[in-house]
Amino acid sequence: MTQDELKALVARAAADYVLEHVQPGAVLGVGTGSTANLFIDAIAAERGRFAGAVSSSEASTRRLQSHGFEVLDLNDVDVIPVYVDGADEINAKGHMIKGGGGALTREKIVASVATTFVCIADGSKLVPVLGAFPLPVEVIPMGRAAVARALAALGGQPRLRMNKEGGIALTDNGNVILDVAGLQLQDPVAFEQAVNQIPGVVTVGLFAGRGADVLLLGTENGVEQTRF
Ligand SMILES: O=C[C@H](O)[C@H](O)[C@H](O)COP(=O)(O)O
């Protein structure tokens, strides 16, 4: 199977998981990226079952709305039973690197409210040690050089993310992203805390202190479910 076919497989499995575990009338938490997009498409026919969705990016909001979903303001929502999102890497403990699509901050906020984080990923995303995928860090623009120096002092090689047009890529929140290469994260929880301490950092794309609760992994043998 191709990577896209595996993504579609886990997206369908996530829709089934949600239909089984989420009570009618609840609010759905929705992530960002190519796998999350396929999940949105897979759950779209059941949108009437939900009070609405809380989205983690402008892109996912547009996709949800194109399917007729009501997208709710997180400030008006107390409970999100399930949040479904992809990952750039995930380890055997459910710790993840996220933010390849730049949505890490809103993803972390929505995930923090959710009771259960369901990670959906094709098999290539499961790794023994996080860090081969450059770690995204969202940064206040005026702090980018200072934060880059601090990240280098932690052993990484930060690089400012550019957009397709060759300009500086900006997040939905108007900030910049440093992608930090050269890391081998043996203790993701401690590294997440260390990066959180750097002035100017908005969000580090390490989801370790609050990782995934469930992984739906697309493999050649079908979808493997892990509960952490
Ligand atoms: O900012 C983007 C998100 O963290 C995505 O969930 C992550 O990059 C994985 O995306 P994809 O499903 O496209 O591989």
C-alpha cells in the first residue's frame, strides 16, 4: 500500500473509533494535516451527530465548513471527548513530534482540552527515538535569533521556516517557526520542558507531557491500535 492509502485506512478507522466512543451531541476535536484531512472527509457524512467541531487551524476550519460542519470557538466549549490528529513522528510511549504543517500551537491547545487524543498515522511515523524529523518550534518574531541561539545551546540546529514563495512562513497566529534538526530525544518530556522555558517560545511541537492516548497505525497488515 502507498503512504496515502495507509493514511486513508487510518482515517476511516478513526471515524469508526469516534462513532463508537463519542456520544451523539458531543463536540469533536479536529487536527491538521494530510491525515487529519482524510479523517475530516471520512467523518463528514456523520456531521449531524455532533454539536460541532473545534478546529486546530484555519485550513481544517475551511475543510470542515466545506463539509457543512459547524466550527465552534474553543472558548465556548468545556468538553471535547476525542481529539483526532496526525503526527510527524510518534514513539512507543505515545510521545509525538508535530507541527510539520505549522499548526502546533492550536493543536496543543485543543489537545489539552480533549479527554482522549487519538493519533492517526501511517507506519512510517512510528520511530524508536524522536528527532529525525526536525522539531518545529513556534516563536514570537522578535525573539527568533535569541531563541535560535538557545536551541543551538540545547544541541539542535535551528532553521527558520520559509514559505513556498521564498518568504518567512507565518503561522495562523502570526508567528515564525524554527525547525530544529540534529536532535535525538532520549527524554522527550524533559526536552519539552526545557524548550518551554526559553523566552520567546510560544509552543514546542513536542507532545510528550501530554502525548497520545490512542494510536491508530496504518500498516500492511491493517490498522494496529495501541492504548498508552
Ligand atoms: O502542523 C501539522 C500537524 O502537526 C500534523 O498533524 C503533522 O504535521 C502530520 O501531518 P501529516 O498528516 O500531513 O503527515
